Amino acid sequence: MSVPPVDVTAPRPLLLPYGRRGAATDRAVRARLAPVTVLACVAGCVLHGPVALLRHCHPLPGITPPMLMLVTAMFIGGFEVRLADLARALLRPGLLMAGLGVALVLRMVVLLGAERAADWWPEQHQALWLVVGLSLTATMPVAGAAQTWGAKAAADASLSLGLVLATTLLSPLTVPLGLALAEEPETPGPRAVLNSLALADGTCRFMLLWVAAPCLAGLTARRITGRPRGGRPRARALPWVRLLGLLNALGLTALNAAGVFGEIAVKPDPALVTLALVAGAAVCAAPFAVGWCAWFAARRAHPRPGEAAALTLATGMNNTSAAAALAGSQFGGHPAVLLPIFFYGMAQQLLAAAVPTMLRRRTA
């Protein structure tokens, strides 16, 4: 559920006539992102049979459509990055490091609280597998959608970009580290899986090949096409690339919804679904709330309002598409792992849509 970022506050380039249609369509869909995301989930549930077949097919050995769509999303996210915005983010290393600390450490604290709460659930086996799914989600980099929602909340575009890129490029290191902090190796069962994932070369390799490398490739492609002879093709392609990235993100949402709904339809378990819904929403909402409150507690430092929105969104939004792809490659279709990832993704979209209103009321 990671929507490719786009800085709508930046000056728009002159578009050729056939590029205006793509840009207009992209803006229209992004303006209604929350309801469109819900419609994508509904479509995935209604068509869960054929969509599930697509989800589990292998166009290449060991590679599924969600993995290919994740690569596409990360490449497009890198391609949309303006180097000027990245340079502005690097000029404020203190704020950038503070945001990284909040985004990476706070989620671990919330996750450890969820682990303790899971000990009270009667079905320990189910609860511990839910913790595995939440752990995968909490350790993922900041979602590119943080920039899309940040544009609606007048967030600091360069700070949002810096947090998304920094956590994405560092993910081959931070994801195994986060899993190691979240697990309890002396405890048998699913929690021991976190230890094996943290120590496995496959986890680092997955984040490097399927997340960080495509993002770097996108950055490189933008740099190459931005040269004098290549600038015109980039101007032609960029509106359609952005629209493709948005449709790709919605397609990933539909695939994940189909996978979750298919598992529920085959083996209905209302208690498990309820627990996954509550846990996913709570683990998502807590960092949103803490990041929001922490910023206002530091108002004596006179931070800018745009920084509040950027830090709040970066704290609460994770790349759930990468979490779902990693979970699919490691655990197949285990419903107790995929359910909290799906509900976390839905919760973060709804909470991100509420951030502009929350900030306006607080600063009024």
C-alpha cells in the first residue's frame, strides 16, 4: 500500500498536450486517494478468486507478481525524486536524524508493547504469528505515500523525501536489526522465526534487491534523462510514469486484499480477524499519535508547521507493500502473518487522510 510520492507543491513542468491528460488523471485520483484505496480493496475481495491466481503465479522462477510490482513501485518512487529537494533535506541533518530516530525506534517500542499484550490472548499460537506480521511491518522503511499525503497536509516536502529515501536505502541494514530487536530468541515458536529472519542473508538480500536497488535505479534513470538531450523525453514520460506508479500501488492493494479475503473465506476465524484488525490499527495509530504529540511538546523550538506533518506521517507510515512481499516469500499465504499487515496498511491510509484536519485544528 505504498503510493509513489509526488511533490504537488513543486512547480509543474510544461507538459506537451498528450502529457496533460495523464497529469490530470493522476491528480484526480490522488485527490480521492482514500476512497479509491477502499475501492481497490473491495475489488480485490469481490474478485479474490482470479486475483489470487494472479498473486500466486510465477512469471519467473521464484518471483511473484507482488514482487515485480514492488520493484516497479520503488523504481518509480526513485524516478520522481528531484535532486534539489534531496539536497535541501541533507542541509538539515539534525532534523533528518531526529525523524529517522522516531521512525525507527518508536515503532520498536510500540511493537514490544504489542508482544506483551499478545501474551494475554488465549490462542497463543495465533497471537504470536500476528506478532511476526506486525514485526515485518514495523521494521519496513517509511512509505512513499507519506509524501503524497504530506502534500495534502502542506508538509515539508524535502524533509518527507529525506526520511523516505534514507529509510529505504538503509533498509537492508535496518530491517534485520529491527527484527533482531523485536524477537525473543529464547522463546520457541513463531518468535524464533524473527531471529532466523534477522540472521538470514535472504532478508538483507530481499531488501537490497527488491527495495533499495530499484530506488537507486530510479534515481539514476532520472539523472540520466535529465541531461539536456534527455530532458524532453523525461518531461513527456513523467506524467504517465506517475500515473503508472499510482495504478501499480492500487493494484498491489487489490492483490493483498484478495489474498487476505481468500484465506478468510477458506478458513473463517472471526476471533483471529478481530485480533488482527485491532492489533494492526493499534500498532499503526500509536506512532502516529506519539509523533504528533511529541512535535507539539517541542513547540518552544519554534518548528515550522510543515515539519509537524512530515514527522507525523513518517512516524506512522510504513511500506506495507514490501512487508507483504517479504511475508509472501517467507511464509506463503499464512493468514495470521498477512492479516495484520493488511489492516495496518488500511489504518495508515485512513489516519494519514485525517492528519491535515488534525494539524489545522491544533494550530488554529
